[in-house]
Amino acid sequence: MNFSRSLASAATALRAPLRAPSFFAHHFATFFATFFALGALFLAPAAHAQTAPVTAAAAWARPTVQGQLASGAFMRLTAREPVALVGAETPLAARAELHEMKMEGDVMRMREIASLDLPVGRPMMLGPGGYHIMLQGLKAPLKPDMRIPLTLMFRDASGHTSKLELTVPVLAHAPDEGGAKKP
Ligand SMILES: [Cu+2]
């Protein structure tokens, strides 16, 4: 029995998923990034948390009826530096996930994504029918004209995380930003 060789192969096996540009590598990285991002949230006083180089505009969340446990939050994000949206949270929901919607054949489906890269200076739209933030396990219905706190988490290429605190109005439709429709 060659103990050191089996250790070496175990080490290779452990490293392999992280090296491969695979589905698993992507999710391993996301897991650890999320782990450290959450750790940072607990350890760092909120006032010291790095504010993300991102601005959000026209944010809104869709109202829900009694008994409805999920809803979507939407906004337009513009990054000043290359970062990816990697997570979200709100005290009003058990989880806030990043989702995308895509046509699969004739059926529109949504699935969770680990992160969403934001191009520098070009607005990224999160809206119905596309990327969105899915609020899951709502603790109370979202009523029109409520305003809900939502924290977005971002990560840059070096793994540095930052966040953006938003207050999102609950609206039946995307907010009218004015000027665009009326002469
Ligand atoms: Cu969704």
C-alpha cells in the first residue's frame, strides 16, 4: 500500500473539480463565495460594509395575494466596475434567489442562476420575462405601496464582495420613469 500515493490522488481528485471549467467548478466557486460573503455580513458592522460600484434604478417588486409565497423584484443595474450580482436578501423572505427566464420549446421556464455578470457602464435590465430576483418564502403578502428593504451582493474578479442596500416599492407595474412617454 502506498499511502502517500493515495493521498496524492485524493488531492488530485479534490482539486480537479475546481480546475475544470465545469458546472461543478462554477457551483463550488459560488458556494464558497456565498459562504464568505455571508460570513462577512455577519462579522462586519453594516456601516463598514463596502458599497458596491453599482447603481440601481426603477426598482420594484410585484404585489402578492394572501397565501402566495413567492414574488419577483426587478430593477436596472449599472456597474461602474466589472462585478457580478451574486446574491440578494431581504428580511421579508426566507430566500432571495437570482433567476432567469428562458423559452424551452414553447414553454417559458425559470431557473436559478449562481451569478449575473454586469457589463461596465451598460445597464442590465432585471425585469419580468428575463433576469429577476425571486423572493421565496415570503413572511407576509407584499401589498401595493409597501416599501421593502433588499440587499444585493456583488463580487469582483478578485473575489472581493460588496453590497448595495435598496428600498424597493411594491408596484403593480414597472415604475413610470417619466419623460420617456410624454412629449
Ligand atoms: Cu423566478
